Amino acid sequence: MAITNVLLIGASRGLGLALAREWVGGGRDVVATVPGSARTPVHDLADTCPGHLEIETVDVTVPEQITALRDRLADRRFDLLFVNAGVTNAPEGTVSQTSTDDFNRVMVTNALGPLRVVEALQDLVEPAGTIGVMSSGQGSVAGNERGGHEVYRGSKAALNTFMRSYAARHAGDRRTLVLMAPGWVRTELGGRDARLTVDESIPNVVRTLDDLRGRPGLLSVDYLGRTVAW
């Protein structure tokens, strides 16, 4: 059964914008968030599909904003909560060469923020619904054979571990929990050399999330539904 209503955290650009476009294009209802007050491409998308796409504001690095979003949506219920918000830093250099501020920015946005969102908004998800986060194949410890992108890799590995802990604390919950690796996609974050286009990744991400609905527990998969090694 397809997911029909979505709360999408982080839709102002890149993969989040593409997800919003794919879901509303398929007739789904989406509440999508942006981090600030500036107009973004997802606002333009919302203008083309009134009634199917609502815009909310939340910065996942600010706990008070997460709480305020929960309060504004308290009476709503969603089939899927999907947390896409994320950033990267310069790919060159090692962890030890990274400034503390840059390290904190990536870790808080990619790992701490998403778990705060999941914890705060979990009750907005239907009892047999889905909670997903945008992970990455670079978060796989077993798959790290080339190095590089060290802080970004570490942030996604941390995200995976935190979701594993969340799943352990919610053993017996009927919800599907998904760590989604979208592949290396040509976006502002992924860069021009990435292997996949948005159109090769995102429709498959949406299809995979539909296919996994109703399977309780934590799943670590890529955009084609293949298991990603821890």
C-alpha cells in the first residue's frame, strides 16, 4: 500500500526538493519544511499544487524550533516522517584537520538534529507508519575502503548508530524504521561528478519506501531496496 501523506523535513533544495516533487506529482499530500524564512524552490512547487503541498519552517539544529513544529502539527497524523536535512563540508582533509566549528556543524545537522526530530515528532506518525532518515552509503563502516569525506562519513555513521539505538528502545513497535542511502546523486551536495541523476535516484527512493511499508523494525537500504552493510 502506497504512502499517502508525508511529513518531509528538509525540502528547500536538492534531494529534499526532488522528494517533495515526486510525492506531490504522485498525488500524495506533503508537509515539507525549510530552515528559514527565505523563499525557496519548494515554495514555487507549492504554488503549482495547492492543497497537496504545505510549507513549514524548522531548523533541525535549534531544539526550540523542533518543539514549536511539533506543537503546530499536534493534531495531524502522517504515514511517513522522513528526515532529509543534511550538510557536508570540504571533502579534503582528515578529521584532525577539520575545525571544531565545522565538525560540530556537520555532526549536529546530520546526526543530532535528525534524532531530535524523530524523538519529538514520532507521535505524529501512524502506529503502523514509517519513520525514515536520509543516510548514505558513506555511513557504512564496512563499506569504507577508500576513505575521504571523513567528517561527513562520520556524521552518517553516527546517524545510523543513533537510529539503531532508537530502534532498540522501541523494540516491538509496529512502525517501519528506514535508513535510506539514495546513492551518489548529482546535486549541490553530491557534486557534478556523482554517478546518478536525481531522476535515477528519487523515484526509486519513493518506490522503496512504499515497498517497505508495514515491515516493523530497522532497515538499512539503498534507493533500490538493497541492504547497506553496517
